[in-house]
Amino acid sequence: MKQKTIPPQVVINEKLGDFFIDIAKLVFAGVVLSTLLDMEADKQSVLLLGVFTTVVFVKIGFRFYMKKKK
């Protein structure tokens, strides 16, 4: 039976996509936990920065996923 080989670039793009999606989840969880634990910093700026960073990492991750499909 002939096995289908996956090009190395597709595997790399998939791994990078996974990496950036995981980073986005960790940033979001960190922002939520820091606000729940009554952090001393300005909560609004922490939330805005966290949401912005999460969106950026998700976009980067999905760009790598889209490269995988091409």
C-alpha cells in the first residue's frame, strides 16, 4: 500500500499554527486570572492589552493554517 507523504512545509505550518493558537489561549487565560486575583495594575489596560495580544496571535496562527491548505 502506497503511503501519502506530507511535504515538510505543510507540517511546519501546521505546527506553527498550533503554537500561536496555544500562545493566544495562554495569554487569554493569564489576563482572566490576573483580573480575578485582583492585580494591582490598571485592570482596563491589562484587559485591553491581553485581548489585543490574543487576537494578534490567533490571526498569526490561522495564517499558518491557511498556508497549510494551499
